[in-house]
Amino acid sequence: MKQLLTLAACLISLFVFSQNEKIDELKVQLAYQKQDSTKVDMSLMLISELYAIEDYNIALLYVNETSKLSEEINYTKGLAESSYYRALIYTNRNDYFNSIDNYNKSKTYYSQIRDTLGVAKVSNSIGLLEIKRGNYAVGLQNSLSAIDIFEKQDLKEELSTAYNNLAEAYYKTNQFDKAIEFNLKALEVRERINDRVGIITSTKNIAELYSILKEHRKAIEYYEKVLEILNPKTDKDLRGEILPKLGSEYLRFKEYDKASEYLVEGLKYNRKQGNSEGILRALNAIGNLNLQKEKVKLAAKQLDEAYKIAQKIDNKTELLENYKLHIALDSTRGYFENAFFWKNKYHNLKDSLAQIDQPVFPIDVDPLDISINNPIEENINKFEDKTEKTTWFNKPWILFGALAAIAVLLSFLIFSLLKAKSHKKELNKQKEKLAQEKIRNETILEQTHHLEEVNQVKDKLFSIVSHDLKDSISSIKAFLDLLREDSISKDEFYELIPELSDNANNASALLFNLLNWSKSQMQNLEPKPESFNIQDVFHNKIALVEQKVEDKRIVLIDESQQDFIYADKSMVEIVIQNLITNAVKFSRTGDVITVSNQDVNGKALICVEDTGVGISKENIDKLFNANKNFTTVGTKNEKGTGLGLTIAKDLVELNNGRIWVESTQNVGSKFFVELPKATSKA
């Protein structure tokens, strides 16, 4: 081992020595060189070597001298290169304004000599700088404009950096699909140039992005690829980070054996390395695993240890996760006072984090279509056009000829305008007639479409009433007939009362939902918006399902907070009740239901999340479709009407909102409702 270390040290010393020798040789040659473009080129080679070893002070001295000589001999390429290196040095010194100023100067010089590669190189550097500062729109535009040039010339190192820049920018703006696309491109290039560090970074980024998008199988695939690449001796911290994350991904599918394998290995590995961050992450995940496996005592021990570490190292993200797991733990044990304590801590920390680090929501950044017209080449052409225009003043006869032509054209234009003026009024009248006719036709088509929809609604109502309502009422009548005919004893009848009650409730719910839905479809249900506290609605609706929650031993976590909605309160109550009832219906014993709301871009975003049976991809499209009448039985064979979510969708849209779902089979579902908030006055 000592021999290997000695050899490595020798190789590093030899590399540094050879590099310093090259720098000294360039300095000597430069001293005897004439004041011409060759000296500028040699000086730029020296600057490149100094920049590579991060000797920025000496490099900047040579940059200034090179720039001065380039200006004296009118050598534009030297001015472009020296400005570029000056910008790079200022970037490393975090001097934003000087770096941007020199990047722009360099781009102008490169444009003068039609050096598209130089302009692309500068644009990519600007993109990287802006992305790091959080100016993602500007960063995206610059990096995108550079990529086409790099791809045409197959510049792998530059492509690797540019793809990575774009992936980071798309990630920061929550455009995760695009972030994955460019991380995959970066990974491909880095594999071609055998950039091991870059390969690890890109693979890890892809895994984390798939996890965010809830494509957990893909996340597992790429996390396992990272583990295969890692060197156990040199990549210890990264291995300690990946193992718990991989275990957590398997835990989402309740594959407890695989999850346990990676989580336990991750915990042991991080304890051995003394990595507190890794220990904390692993303990939280293992605590969650044991909580799901109903090993409550073991889970409590692990979560308590994780809590102490999170406080010690002040890892607020993992501490928030720990609070959430403690709520579920104490709710499972029946320690509801403790659960309330953890719930308060959870909300306080969550609010604190929201103020410190507001989430970045997607921004509209239209990708540049550089496949048709490259912005870099367009800028160069514009620069040339501008240059040509400035030379006109050096040739008076061209200027006078242009003025004469303009005068002729102006006269012709005035004549045309006068001639067209007489037709303008008539043309406007024709346009107005056409517009009125178009509106009239659209109104007729809209009325026809509405009548067709009403007719379909009528057919659907008769179909559902004749089937579902008949079943429920027939069942109730059959029970009563048995009692009247003395076919069953009173004791036996009392045993059947719960089932009889369920049938009556089903019939009542069916009629209630049909009434509201039919009114909304016939456009007789007009919303009466008012300002109300959504937290009060949550509390009222949760109280209605408490008995059912207790019967199924479901953990119901209320993360709602005070916020004022501007909508029809009764309609919103119907929607919330429907979502919470569905969550209970499709949750199994021990599952967790979480209700919450938050402010997103000035609107209220309501979420009802459960860890129940989930919904398959092919069934998600059927949920809100009025023509499908889609329904399934609950985890305890609870029946449904198939209209609840259709009604919810109509009521939400009547109140200028929208509703959608995210779900994974056997993992759970999240139903989101976005509604307008109360005005500041309200």
C-alpha cells in the first residue's frame, strides 16, 4: 500500500514538474518574441496553462498584456480569447458583473471574425454562470444556443458541460422530464470520454429524478448502476448516501427483504464511516420499514436515535421526515397526545422551511429551435449587417442614392395609403358582418352540443337509477319481508341490521350524488362563492369518518392549515367529503391517510393522500369520465356509485378550479384540488 502511495505521489510530482517546465519554457520564448500575432498566440497558450493550475493572479497579468498588444496590432482573435480568459478568472472569483461584461466583449469579437465555435464557447460559459446564479431562463437560452455547434463539431468535453448545465436548469425549474433527457445525453457523452466522475454524477441525478417522478423502478435501476460504478475505497460518502436511498425505493413497493438488505447495509456502512448524514437517512428509512412491518418497539428505538442525530447536525429535511414518522408511530401505538406533540413540531418546522426555502415552480421557457436557425449564426449575420450599414457613411454617393430611393418609395406609399383609405370603411363593415355571422354559428353549434349532452345525461341517469338504486332498495325490502313473514327471528334480524344500514346508506348516497350531478350537468347548479376557512371543512369531514377510520385501524394525519378559499362552500364540502371517504374506502388496515393544503402561486392546493391499494394506469383515465360510470369495491367490499369523482370534477370546475390524481398501484394515491383563494379584502 505504501509503495502505491509513493508511486502516486511521484506521478503527481512529475506531472506538476512537467507542467511548470512547460510554463517556464513558454515564458522564455515569449520574452524573445516580436510584438506580433504570434506572440499573442503564444501568450494565450501560457495563459491557458496558468489557468489550468489555478494561478489566476499571474494569468490575469498576462491577459491584460495580451489584450493590450492585440489592440495595438488590431488582432481581433487575441482580443476575443483574452477577454474570454479574463471572464473565466472573474467567474472563479465570483465577480459576476465583470465576468458578464468580459463574456459579452468576447462574444462581440468572436462574431466579428465569424468564429461560431468561439461564440458557442462563450454562450455555454454564460449559461453555466447564469444557472448557478438562479437565472434559469437566461442560462437555458445560452446553453441551448451553444449545443448545436458542439454537436456538429463533436466536441465531447463541451457537450458534457452543456448537457449538464441544461439538466440542472430544467431540474431547478421543476421540468423533470427535460432534466432526465439532458442528463441521459450527458451520461452518453461522459461514457464516450470515460469521465468516471461525470458518469457517477449523471447516473445519480437520473435516479433521483425518476424517484421524484414516482417512477421508482427506474430509480432503482439507476441507483443500482451507481453502486456498481462506485469504488468502495474512494467513494465512501457517496456509497453511504446511495444505499439508504435505494432501500427506500424498494420500501415503496413493500419489497421488505430487498429494502431491509440495502437499509441495514447502509446503516452499518455509515456507522463504520462515522457519516452522521448517512446514519440519519438510514435510521429514518429503517424506522419506516419496521413501522410498516408492525415492529413498533424497534421502529420507536430507531426513530428516537434518528431524532437525536437530526437535532445534533441540524438536518432539517430529515428532521421533518422524522416528525412525520413519529406521528404515524404514536398514532399506531394509541399515544394520541404524543402524536399531537409531534404534529405541532412537524407543522412549525414545515412552515419555517417554507419561508427559508420557497419551492421553485416551473417557469415557461420555450426551447430554442436551433435545428433550423442557429441563434449564434443569426447573431453573427446581424453583426455583419450592422457593420455593413456603418460603412455607408464612408461612401456619400451610396447614401444620396439611398435617400433618393427612400423619397420615391415614400411618395408611392402616400399615394397607396390615400387610395386604400376609401376602401377601409367598407372593409371594416364586411369584417363586422363576418364576425357577427361567426358568433351566430358558434352559438348554434354550442346549443346543439349542449342538447346532445343533456340527452346523454338523461339516458345515463335512467340507466344508473334502474340498476344501482334497484339493487339497494330490493335488498332492504327482502330483509323486511323476511321479518314480516317470520322467516327469521328478531335476534337474526338484529345481526343483519349493519348490512341493512349499509344498503340504506348506499341508496341515500346514490340519490344525493345523482341529484347534485344531474343539476350540475343541466347547468341548474349555480355556485354561490364566499370566503371560508378550508381547515374548518377538513375538521368537519374528518369527524364524519372517525368511526370508519377506527374500525379499519387507519392512521389519519391532519396537516391542514388555516387558509381562506373563495368558492361555494357546500360544493367544496361535497368534494372534500367524497375524497376523504374514497381514501378510507381504499385503505387497508394500518394504512395512512394525510390531508393537507398549501398556497401555490396564489391559489389553494388541497391534497388528500393515502397509502392504500392505489389505481392502475388504465383506470386513472376512467375516474373523472362521466360516460364510464367506473367503480370498484373497497378493501372491505364497500360499494360505490361510480359517480362521486365525476360529481367532484363538475363541482370543482364550476368554482374555477381543477382536480387531478397521481397514483401508483399498491403504493397509494394523491388527489389534488386547486381552487381560487379569497381576495386580500376577504
